[in-house]
Amino acid sequence: MTGQTSAHRYAAASVTTFSRWLPVLVLLLLVGLGTAGAAPDHVAASRLDSVRQRGELTACSTGDYRPFTYLDPATGQWTGIDIDLAADLAKRLGVRLTLVRTTWATLPEDIGRRCDLAVGGVSVTLDRAARAFFSQPYLRDGKTPITRCENVQRFQTLAQVDQPGVRVVVNPGGTNEQFARQNLHRATIVPHADNNTIFEELVAGRADLMITDATETRWQAKQHPQLCAVHPDQPFTFAEKAYLLPRGDVVWQQYVDQWLHLARNDGTYDRIAQPWLG
């Protein structure tokens, strides 16, 4: 008898509790149904939407890192692998492309403030990843020296490079300078602000070598017969190139990733890169 009474009391309490919460449950259900029905009007705004609405894609680039990006100071014309790829992205979005000059030092701050993405041989680093999003990588690379051809055997290792009297030229603000300052303690680091003319310092003998990305060493060696890339197939480091995007906008990041995936597999990337990289 006692067991039945306890069961009845438990059932009664459960009914009372359910009755108390029923209006809340109904309200939550109605709100949920209403939100589901109105989803297209309440999706969080993305840069993807604003780019389409204003009919313009703005891309930041330094303009000083061939073969990825170059701004001719005489003509104002932009060229490079990533410039052409950004144009393809704009075309697929159905908008015009506007290029914005930036610097390596201010690149992370300019994303989202001055432009929708950054292009031009941007290396994936944790420091940049803490301040912005990256697209999926599209190129594997790494740091390696470029020097006058007669000095190739002289600078095979970091230990050979890091010697008193060795002059290593760097472009300030980017990963080349970071690598040099982290790894070279006895060699002389020589800053040179203009990355477009930095290789002339090697040709003229005012610096002994530069450590930069293997892709750039290959391209610059083609432009300057006096210079040779040092083991570009076995660089000192592992690195990847990607596009830098505003932090937090997952929708925009996924769209750029999907475009890049298609471009890498439908022949677009190869068609654009082949004239530059061979």
C-alpha cells in the first residue's frame, strides 16, 4: 500500500512539474519554428555578401614579391600569379577587382580594415593566424639562400652563412627578416627597404646573400644570370603560401577555400602559374 501511494505521489508531482514547464516548452518550440522558417533573413552578415552588394573585391598586396605580386612604379600596373588569381576570384564573384598597396609589417592590420583579403606570396605563420584567417594553402615553400653563382658552395648550410663578415640582406617586416634574426647571430644583417631592388644588392656585391622563399629564388635566378638559388628543392624550412582573410568570417573563408579548391583542380591555377614558375 505504501509503495502505491509513493508512486501515485511521484506521478502527481511529475504531472505538476510538466504542467508548470509546458508553456515555456511551447514558447521555445514556436520560436524555434519561427527562426527556422526565417533563416535566410537572419543569417549573420558575411564579407561574401558585402562584396557582392558593393560589386567590388578589394585585395591587399605588397607589390614587391615576384613572381606572386609586383606593382610597376613607372606604370602603376600590377602583375603576378596571385594578382591574376585574385582577378579570377573577382570574376567568379561577378564583381570588379580593386588592388590596395600594403606592406609586410601592416598586412595583418589591413585585413578587414582596408581590404577583403590579402594576396601575394603570403606565408602561413602562427603570428598571422592569431590575428587573421588563412585560406587553404596553395603552394609548399621554404627558406633558402640566393647568392652570386660563384658562392653557392660557400653557403650550403646555416652554419656556413652565420659567420663574421657575411652580409645577409633582408627586406624589413616579413618572414625573411624574422628568419634571419632568429637564426643568424654572427653574420651581419643588412636591411634593405625596397624588395623590388634588393637583388641588385647581391648583383652589385654590396651583400653576399639573401635568404628567402625557394620559389622566389628560382624566379630571381632566371632574371639575374649572376645569381643562383642554393638547394631550392631542399630549403632550410617548411612553409606554405595561402591567402589572408579577416578573422572570424567563416562563411567568407569557406567560399575562398572552395574557389581555390576548384582553381587548383580545373586547370586555372596551372594556367596562371605556368608562365611564371615553368
